Amino acid sequence: MKDDVTLMKGNEALAIAAIRYGADGYFGYPITPQSEVLECLEAQMPWETTGMVVLQAESEVAAINMVYAGASCGKTVFTSTSSPGFSLMQEGMSYMAASEVPALVINVMRGGPGLGTIHPSQADYFQACKGGGHGDYHMIVLAPSSVQEMADFVALGWDLAFKYRCVSMILADGLVGQMMEKVVLPPQRPRRTEEQIRQLCPWAVNGRKGMRPKNIVTSLELDDDKMEENNHRFQATYRLIEKNETRCELVDTDDCDYLIVAFGSTARISMKAMEIARKQGIKVGLARPITLWPFPVKHIREAAKNVKGILVVELDAGQMIEDVKLATECRLPVEHFGRMGGNVPTPDEVLNALKEKFIND
Amino acid sequence: MKEEIIIAGFGGQGVLSMGKILAYSGLMEDKEVTWLPSYGPEQRGGTANVTVILSDERISSPILNEYDTVVVLNQQSLDRFESKVKPGGVLIYDSYGIHKVPTRKDIEVYRIDAMEATFELKNAKSYNMIVLGALLAIKPIVTVENVLLGLKKSLPERHWHLMPQNEQALRHGMSLVKK
């Protein structure tokens, strides 16, 4: 067994993967079920090895604005929080989108609304994928379903954020954050040098040294025509992201009669329900969106081509189901099954829901 | 090979640590591993449980309907999880404080006196290693060598001097098992 293969919690994998990516800074405020991110970073003390800053802010509002500032300088920065904390960050999210700065924001969802519970939920889907902050903006939303993906999506999230000058979000839940699994860690990369940042981010505010015109990073544009032009540019970027970066895993969809669509932890539970169903002779397939925005419309449409019905399994009252209905243009029955408030269904509950909605009379 | 296990008892009995050692042992054998704790306020004195899955293949759900092996260390956990043992599966319970014994006939039931053994060894902290020893004697899903390697990997270095005591407890637990 190699040293880089180890066992850790999803939250710890986020922290270690960020250090190894060569992150410049983390700014966050602790909240269950993701406090291990900050705890793990502080235990690792990366400021003594890579020089990375780890700072516990006074609030989530402060943390997101620290990320905004770091990102404006072209630095590789991130924050992590859970649902109530993410609500506090919405102003910053919208400002960062309008300022076109690259950053990584992690939401390990818990049961809501309000302060709610500390147990798993997926009820921030709308908030992550349909705005949350004000204005026409999107961020790339990645949905890990294993500890390995928690580690991998840190690098993917930052790569995409810098490529498109947008915010990437890892939308996980308490289950993926708290469970331990085997994980292969990426190699340690050095932090970017000032010179590398100048090349990669010519727009960044990191000192002119008399060599280039002044850079301004702002979300304020009082000239309506210029602001409309900005909006057209944002939308063009979003169309490009939709074209290039849509990701989805399809499992046993070639011959399926029924399709389950689920992401993150519910995709794992649904996979077990699918295994049990197949043993009973019911042909079930699974479509697991990996990017929730952009939503894998074509993948779902293709997987649903010959099915009798689609069951959307979520830890909420029915949010992603709207995107599944849009993707399939309401041509076939799409039903929802979910638990709420921090409760998680068993594989049997998922399979019974599928039978009740489509098979039993 | 795939083994789906749940260990349940009081918070403080070392349930989560025992699961962690088992998970690390699986890692030493290059298996796929998932460890899912019950997390939250119930860990302070209430009931705690942990699901551990070891498999040669990709693991689907960390949440399960039923288990190959159920290890219960108090009455509440026995009441809750006896019905969750797969037919033909294994139920292991500590007799300490149990007033309502398991009744199922379609599973293998093992009673172990781990708490009493802990009193004899005069080392309360070795309780979960005794239980783990008993589990391995009944179901040798990982080797003792790999458990010791896994234990070492799961412990911070400052606790490595306790390894011999842990090994003693583990082997004592293995000797407790009689059907």
C-alpha cells in the first residue's frame, strides 16, 4: 500500500486536497457537519510548509469577502460552510460572479430551512443552481458522491474556476462529509509564484510594477449599456461552460425500464436499490449528475429514451426534479422520492417508492 | 468478498474507534472501505453506531437495509438491530446489562462476556479491542496482523506505546468466543 492511499473523512479529504493543489488561502467559520475542514487544515499547519494561509474568520460574511479579496488578486483561495452559513455568503457569491473572479466555495449541506439540523440534506440545490444571490449568474456546481470525489473535485473546481473566471462550488452533504473511505491523494504541487499568477491572471490586482495598465476588479457598473454588455459576456461564458463541462455518470442505463436520477449520497443509496431491484428482475438504471450546473440535459434525455418512468431521489421536497422534467420535456412520468430535515432513506425505501409509483397498481 | 457490518452501543464504549480500526485493517488488505458514523449529540452518552463495509469491489450505499454482521453492546442497540441481521448472518452481543436476549432462529447468535473480561483485565479502555477480538474469532474478515497494522495507522504516534496492551486485549477477546 502506498503512502498516498489512505482512509479519511470527506471533509478531511477536501482540506488535504486543497493543500496539495497549492492553495494560497482558506477563510472559513466552523459549522457542523463540515467543521473538520478547518480543523484538519489547522492540524496540518500548511503555513509552515507551503505558506498557505488558514484563517478562522469572525463570520461567514467576513469569510466570503476575504475569499473575494484573495481571488481578486489571482490567488487560489477557498471557503467551506454548511447551509445556514452559505445563506450568509450570498451577497459575496453574486459580487464574485459579477467581478469574474475564480474561487472555490464548498457547501456540505445540512437539514433546513433555518438553523435546522446537523444531519444530511440536499435542499440547497435551488440555492446553488438557480442563484441564491441576486442577478443573472451561475457557478459551476460539482456534486461528489464519494470521499475520492471530494478530493478530486477540489482540483477540478479550481481548474474550471481559473479557466472560465467563475466560482466553482462543491455541493456535498453531511453524509459524504462525515464518512471515511479509501482515497488516493494527489501529489503536492507548489503554490503559484507571483510571476505565474501574472501570466495566468492578467486581470488580477496584484501590483502594476509600472509594466501594465491599471486593473480594476469590481461588480459595480453604473452605465446601463456597459452593464448589459457585461451580462452578455457572463452569459457567453455560461453557454461555453454548458457546452464543455457538463458531466454525468450513467450506470446500467442501456437496457433499463426505469431510471433513477440522483446525485451525491442519494446516488450511492440508489445504486444499492438498483442492485436489489435487478436481483428481483426489475431493470433499473441510474443517472448521476456530477455537474448540477450545468445540468446534464443530454445525458438524462439519452438515458431516458426507452424507459417507462423516472424516479428522482433527493434529500429534499423535490428540487432537481424540475430540471429532470425540463430535460425530458415532460414526455414521460417523472416522480419524486425524498426524505427531509436530516433524514436519509434506506435502499429499500427507494426501491419501494419506485415500485409504488410505477409498478404496483 | 463483501462484508457489511454495524457496531452499536453507548457513546464512550469505543464503538466508532473499533469501526475505524476495522476499516484501517481493510485498507491494509487493499480492500474498498466505507466507515459511516452516527454523528451528532447522541455521541455524548446516548447510543452510537458505525457502519463498516469491506469489499473487493466498488461499494454502493454506505446506508444499508440489513447487515451480514451486527455487533451490539447494549439493550437498546440489540432491540433496534436484531431484526436487521441478514438471514444466515451473525449477531454478536455483550451479555452485560442485557435482560431481553435475542430470539431469532435463522441467524447465528454469539454471546460474549466482554465487559466482564474488561473488569478482569482492569483496563476499561481495552473494551473495544476485546470485542473486536471476539468478532475476528467468529468472522476472520481481516488478519490479526493487519488489524495491528491498522490500529497503528489509526493511532497518533504518542499512543504507540499502548500497542502491546491492545494486542493483549485483542487476543483475549478472541479466546472468549464459544458458540
